[in-house]
Amino acid sequence: MKYMLLIYHDEPSWDALTETERQQVYLEYRTLREELTSRGQFLDGSQLQPITTATTVRVRDSKELVTDGPFAETHEQLGGYFLIEAKDLDEATAIAARIPSARTGTIEVRPLVETAVPATA
Amino acid sequence: MANTLEQVFREEYGRIIATLIRISGSFDLAEEALQEAFIAAVSKWEREGPPNNPGAWLTTVAHRKLLDALRRERTRTDKESELTYEASRLRQFVEPELFEDNVEYSDDRLRLIFTCCHPSLTREAQVALTLRTLGGLTTTEIAHAFLVPETTLAQRLVRAKQKIRLAGIPYEIPSLERIADRLAAVEAVIYLIFNEGYAASTGQNLIRNDLCAEAIRLGRVLCELLPDEPENLGLLALMLLQNSRREARVNKQGELVTLEEQDRSLWNASEIDEGVNLIQKALRLHRVGNYQLQAAIAAIHAEAKSADKTDWRQIVALYEELMRLTSSPIVALNHAAAVAMSEGFEKGLALIESIGADSALQNYYLFHASRADLLRRLHRHDEALVAYATALSLTTNEVEQNYIRRRIEEIQPQ
């Protein structure tokens, strides 16, 4: 199954880290990514620019409404994501638990809606 | 006849459904197949009488119904992804030589328990699913027992089953590093079911009494499946020992009777024996835990011939052990009450007041009731009355309210 791991963290405390501390976290991320890639479980993933760069788009009555800011102001902000392949929820949550930001922030694990594969024979 | 069927159904439900779910990968298909088998059994057994081994008969028929349904679905909707999932399970399944053979894989029930109590489901959903699938209770029965509308409960079950399927909650025994946590969740669900039946027991609502019986049955299943887990044994012992006092807890007027005042001849001796044996067995495994300690305390009460023969010193020691494991203020409260009995009311009261000083217990009825009881025993009636009044304002349970009113009447100046 495919799972999206949404990585939420507290931006101010991320910003407050020293450069060395941040490099340490990046290194951990890289190690995890490489390990998942070698097992064919890493499908995609990235860090996101901070929410100050966010833009919200809505279309109402065929009118495009473009505004500044994230969709909702939350205690923690979406800071990145992993798209992974896992055999079940337990495997997905085990991977989520190894994401460095899980120790300070929150990882939301969401299964993807997978489209039907035509059956063979 | 109806009794045989119902009894077999109850006893075999969890066993059969667990295997059907593994084969089909679907809670719904498994439920339907078992339901059909049950209907087939009603008409056949009425005509011919029940078979020698009704459980095996039901299993066989349910398996056939399921395989038929899977084949039907497979040819009809080959293109649906869900079916490729179920079909892949079907391929792994070798159709068993049925009837007298043992087609149960005991691991299936264990898988089922862990899936039903998976931490990604809410506690309410865990309880409902466990009772529905493992316990074989109907949606109506569960809704009545938990005093929620049937539609709410049905919804809860649908959502839970949907989440299991869509989120990929595994149907397997958790890995070694997870099993302790997961087992704790299973035990918590079973104990919650028990307490739901026990706490509200006014002796009038039979379905609620059924909940205690059901929790005990589930506790037995857990012990049977994982007999070397001392907390499983402790939990079963605890439930049996508490349940043994059921008849004595409430008098003919429906009033709550405290442990001290209970007629001990009403206690169920066979449940006590079983509970005491279980807790001894558990403690010999030398991995002490919450349920074991609570059961050990209950066992000391159970073995005291009369209230004043209670070994309070040992109870105090067990509560101290329990306090090391949990930081629950309620445990601290019980500890203080035990200290009062073993080392004097004054000392117990001082302890209770120190616990109450800095905790959420101020809004807890039992805190005020316990404090009031000690004040009463110390003949400080004015203070006791105030504490009883506070306790009274904090509980909505009628039985508890009546108990406090009775106490107030006893010490009220005439």
C-alpha cells in the first residue's frame, strides 16, 4: 500500500536550531531516505518552504480567490512529506516513527486511494 | 433447541469469524457467511436435531458460504481492486477437508483481537468491534449495553471496519517489539467492557450483567491464547474476584453495600477459588503488573473470613507497589484508605488530605466519600456531613447517591 506521511512541526523551534543541529537532523533524514530507497519503499518526499511562502487558492462561483497564507492556522505546520510503500499500517507507522521530526512534531499517516489494477487471468 | 443454537453461536462466533476474516480479508464478507451458516443451521437443526459437533458443522458451512461468495464476487467484479486483494488471499487458502477436522487456527483469534484493539482505532471502536466480532454480540445488544443509539453504534462499527480496510490495519500478531504495548490495549478493552458491566450494575439490567460475563469469557480466551503473559492471568483473576462479590454488592433494596458490610456467604466461592489460583500462578511468573497487583489485593479481601480479619498490612504493601507502577491519584486514595484500616484513621485521613491538596481528586466523588467515611469513624460528624454533601453533589449514579444519603441519615443529629 502507499502511504503519505505528512510531517508537521513547530516552525519557530525549527528556526531556533543552530546550523550544526539542523545539519544533524538533515543527516538523519538522508540516512532514512537512503535506507527506504534501497528497499524500494521511498517513492517521493521533500521538505517544504515555510508557511510564510504559502498561498491559498479557492474557486467560488467560477471566480479565483488567491490569498496569502496557509489554509488553516495550526499549532504545528506542515513542513514536509514522505510518500512511501509499506505492506500495512504497522509498517507505515514504524517508518513514520523514524522520521526525525516525529520526536518534536507530529507525523500524520494517510493511506492513498489506490486506483484499481486490472486483474490478470 | 433454540438454546443449543444460541449457545453454540455465542461460543463459536469469535473462533469461526476469525478464520473467515483471515481467508477473505474482509470483516463484512466473513460476517455475512457466518450469518448465512447460522440461518442454514436453524432450519436444518430444527428438522434433524443438532449434529454431534455443532461447532464444526457451523464452521464447515460458513467456510463453504464464504468460498461461494468469494468466487461469485471474483467472477462478477474482477476489475475491482478490493477484489484483487481478497482474491490473492483466496489463492493462498487451501480448502480444508472439513467436518470433524479441526479447521481452527488458534492464531486467528489472536490476530482478530489485535486488529480489533489496534491503537489507530478509537477506544469506543475497539470495544464495539471486539464485542461484535470476538464476542458475537449483536449491534443491538452492544448499543443497549453502552446506552448509545443503535444507529450510532452501527455507524461506529462501519467506520472501524472501513478504516481497517482502507488504512491497511494488519490482521496479524504484532511483532515482538510491539506486542507488550498492543497487549496492554487488548487488556484495557476487556477490562473496560467488564467495568461497564460492573460499575453500573444495579442488578436490574441483565444485558449489563452479560457484559461482565462476556469480558470474563474474553479474558479466558486471552489466557488460553497467551498463557505465559502474567498480566493476562492477572486480569482474568481480577475480573473473577470482583465478579465473585456481585451478589453481595447490592442489597434487596438496590442499595450499594460496602465491602466491609457485605454478607460474605453470598460471595461466589468457585470464582474466588479460580481467581486466587490464577493470581498465584501469575505471580510465580515474576513479572508483576497492574492487573496482578489489583487482583492480589482483591484476593486478600476474598480470603478474609470477615472484614476485621482482613490483612490490611499486606494490602497497604500491595498498594505501595501499585503506586510505583502508576501515578494514579485513585490508587493513592485506595492506599490511604488501606493505611487508615491498618495504621489508624487519623493517619489515613492525613494521607487522604495530602493527596487531595494537589490533584484533580477535588472533583471526584470517591475522594470526598472516603474522606467523609474516615471523619465519620473518627466521630467528627459535622465535618463528615459537609464532605458527604460534597460527594453527593459529584455523582450522578443513583446507587452511589443512595449510599451517601444513607450515611448522612446515620450521623445526622436527630
